[in-house]
Amino acid sequence: MTAPLPSVQPGSFLTLHYRMAGPAGDVINTFEGKPATLTLGTGELSPAVESHLLGMNEGGRATFELAKGIAFGERNPEMMQWLARKELLDMGDANAEYVVGDVVQFPTPDGAGQFAGAIRQFRQDERGDAVLFDFNHPLAGQPVTFEVQVIGIL
């Protein structure tokens, strides 16, 4: 008798390929390259996305459609913030030529991690040079297609 295939449980360590896409197309797609490894419940994927993985068997492949705002919440206007251009240059690459649409990585206040913001606008006025950043997830407030293939479960 063959043993049943392992299935995804809370806290499972997974090796998988996945693709997340919104109306404008793929935001991430590992199917063409190296698979991802992650542990469920550690915040690497949103809880709404993780819930679709629970119970999947090793080797399983599925596609899920998540309604607008479910995967990464609604867009939060408070996550749009102006940053003095000097601060951007101090925290980022001082020689970089930034343009609207660029995604910039910033260190967390404790220096242990990073977070990203997308440049939405530049401003030059009496208050000085500034850059408007959008710190919302790129798929916040959008319907999301989540495709996954579970390669291994530990």
C-alpha cells in the first residue's frame, strides 16, 4: 500500500512554484525559474492566499481567483506618503536616476528587514524636492489570480 501524499498544514515548510497576477498581468511568477520556499503562517504570503494552500497535496497544482481586495486588502490612502528627495538619496542609491513606476527598497527602522514603495510622482516647489511613494501592495484593491504548484512539503 502506498502512503498518502503529505498535505499542506498550518506551519508547513513548502517548496512551490506560484504566480500572482492582477488585471495588468503578472506581479510575480516563479514557474519560469527557481521555485520559492516559505513557511506558512510567517507572513510571506497573505493569510487569504495561504488559506487556499491548506489541504493541498504534494504535487498538486491549482488556480484560484480572489475577488477585489481579498488577497492584499483594499488600497489605503494613508500608505501614500511624500518623502523628501534628500531622504530618498540618503536611504537609497545616491547616484540612481529614479522615474515614476520604480520600486525602491527601504530598510526597516530596526535595520533587520526591508519594505518597498513605488514612486508615483515627483514634486518641486517652495517646500523642496519630494517624491510621492505608494507603500500599498501592488495588488491591493485588485482581483488576484493565484496559481500554485506544490513541489514539496516538510
